[in-house]
Amino acid sequence: MKKTDKICPNDYEHEAWAENKLVLGIDEAGRGPLAGPLAVAGVVFPIGYENPDIYDSKSISEKKRDLLFDLIQQDALYFEIRLVEPEEIDRWNIYRADQRAFLAIAQDLPCDVVLTDAMPIELDKPVVPLVKGDRKSISIAAGSILAKVTRDRLMKEYDALYPQYGFAKNKGYPTPQHLAAIEQYGITPIHRKSYGPVAAHQMTLDLFGDS
């Protein structure tokens, strides 16, 4: 398989399936937020599996994502969802923490070919990093749905613990409300301390105290 982008959806699956090979697709949700974990998910479908509703999770409604979340887990041969907590993100940086989770899933799940959403990983089997892979591969798209639904639901739970921050709505992204809440209430245990606005707030506290 060549590392090139193709236009037709699922070309890489069809090519692998024609050789009776299982395909693993991996994607993540939550690289940009200031708070909450990163979610990474991988899916291996049966050879020949088709479902035109499975597509980039950001392009479909929450209601449809929720329905597909259950269907994907029901129909998949294998799937895995990993949460990368803020402490690990701060330790490794977001890219490296993300890459480590991709690699762990690729090592865990039985497959012959790995498709990722633009994430290179070193593995003893073919790996194809696809730019906008969640629009080109049903397996990657399924991973994106599992990751996003998992993370969105978790952020709603965190909203009940920290209602001032609006996590149910902003999902931890740096919205004006979220940034204002950091200034007013400080940071929580689920904030990523290495991220700019959070680090800046902590630095101000270290320099001037909580005045």
C-alpha cells in the first residue's frame, strides 16, 4: 500500500479486504481542549463491512453519533477506547501522548493493516497515515465516533463536578466562558497544566499569589 491520499471512501479497506486482510482504523478526539482527557479509539470491522452513515464524527449530529456508537461496538470484530489523562499529556506533550495511545491500540488489536488519521507510528505491519482519514476510511471514521462520544459524555460528567466551567457545552475547549472561569475560579484537577492559558494562570499565581 502506498502512502498516498485517495479520493474514494474506503479504498484502503477494499484493497486490504480483497487480500483477506483485517484493517484497523484509529482516530482521536480532544487534542485541543484545555481540560479533560484525550480519547483515542480503534476499530476492526469484518471484511467487506459497509455502512454509509459512518463518517467523520465532527460532520454528523450528536444524536446520530450516539446511535452509531452502539452500532459500531455491536458490529466490530474488535474495538478499543483509551483515555489519555491530563497528567500523561503534560508529561509527554499532546502529540507524543496521542502517538503512544495510537501505538498501544495498534499493538493490542488483531489486524493486518493499520490506518490512522495522519498519525505515523512504527509497527511491524503496514501503517498508512491518512490526512483527513475520518473522511476516507470507514474504520478511522468509526474510531473517531467512538472517541468523540466517549469524551463528550465524560466531559458532561465533569460538568456536574465543575459547573462553573461549562464543560458540558465547551467540552474543555478554550471558549471565552471557559477562559473567564479559569481567571475567576482557577484551574481544576482535570486541566492540562502544560497548555498555554492554564500554564499562564498558574505562573501568575506562582508570581503574585491568589490576590
